[in-house]
Amino acid sequence: MCATADVERNLRATEALVADAAAAGAEAVFAPETFTFIGPGRIRAEILEPLPEGGPIFERCRAMAAGNGVHFVFGFHETGPKGRAYNTCVHLDPAGEIRAMYRKIHLFDVDLADGTRLLESRYTEPGDALVATELPFGTLGLSICYDLRFPHLYQRLVDLGAVAIAAPAAFTSTTGPDHWHVLLRARAIECQAYVIAAAQHGEHGHANRSSYGHALIVDPWGDVVAECPEQGDSFAIAAIDPRRVEKVRRELPSIANRKPIGDRRTAASAVPNAG
């Protein structure tokens, strides 16, 4: 989907997609990072809602889960300290109750070659804890967008038991063609887990922001098993099979073979001139 500063439009678009996905047989539905709003920080500050209490926007999210009888995992702007926000990934169960919340640890501060300048830390507070939750297929690790560039976070989620990892995103159109598929497949291969990446697409109408699209699901071997087109609102659906995870981890036991690595440093020493 393509979020803008029009919260009502964003919510209606997501409600339609969640209903269509549930009608297609989905037990869990994943929406992108910050799907309710992409726009000026001063406006975002006015619509922030505290969690777990929530407000009218979050109640619409609860209704999407409960009204369709699905687990709903999505990115949300949560009220943070001192007027700032948390960029939070939320898991609601089919009753609309919060099962887990992960606050994005790695914030996206970049100046891109096309003139796009994003300073997420200007308005957003980083989280400081890893989070995993339970879905019908097993343990799901939670992450958000820029976290993809920090593989140690994903390895830690596997240590928490994750057989799949959510990565809701608004990945830029500048970096997407070169990095999106590569990073998602790499995290899946390293972790021998499914990676489920809901994604924003298109022009957001704010600060030259444009997202790459290609929401997709990668299996533990690194194969893309479902993918949305680059543009246009749509959903992709796939089965998450924990037996596939067990098979890959058994046949190529790279996780089991991990070894602790020390940090031994030696000072350079002079070598006599043999000449």
C-alpha cells in the first residue's frame, strides 16, 4: 500500500486489503511500517497514540483483526517520551488484543544521492529490546525496515525461537532495486527462517519520499515464495511451514554450527630487514 498524510484514506485502504486477504484464507495478515501515516512530523505529533491504551486509530486496527478473525502484525506510530514517537511493530490476535510490541531499534538517518534526506531520529525514539511472539505456525520475531541491515538482530531472534521474522517496511525507491531482495533473502538464508516483509510502494507526497514496493515472503532456503508487484495496492499470500524450517536447519546446520568468536588483537611487531 502507499500511505500518505491522509489517515482516513490509509485506514480504508488497509481495511480493504486485510478483508481481501482474510477472505483468501489468510490466518495472519501483515501491514507495512507506519501504514497509518507518512507526512510532516508536526502533523504526526498530533495523531500519536499511546500503547497499549491506544486511541481511535488503534481501535480501527483492533477492528481489522477482530472483524476478520486474523492475527494482524503492522507498523504503528506510538507516543514516545517528550513529544517524540516510537516506530512500533504490533501483533494483535484475532480478538484484537495486543500480544506483542517491538519498538524499532535502528533508526534511518541518511542523505541519498537523489536528494532524499531522512532523519528518523529527529522525531523518533529508538527501542532497546528484542521481541518475539507466537502465531499459529510458531514463533515470530519482530523487526522493522532499516533493521534489515543489522544481521545480528535477526540471529538473536532465531535464538529466541523464531521460525519466521516480520520485517514491515517503507524501503526507499533509491535503495530498493539493489538492496531489498538481497537483504531479505540474506536474512532468510542466515537465519534459516521465513521472512515476511509487508511494504509501502509509490510516492507518499512528502519530502520526496518514494517507496520501492515488492512486498514479499521468503522461505528458509532463500526462495521468494510470494511477492506483490512493484506498484499498486495488493497482497501476497503463502503458507508458513515450520517443517520446512526444521528440514533446512537439519540438512544444512549452519545455526547449530555457530561458534563464539573472540576479539584477540596483537600489536604489530618490527620485522628485521632480511636484506
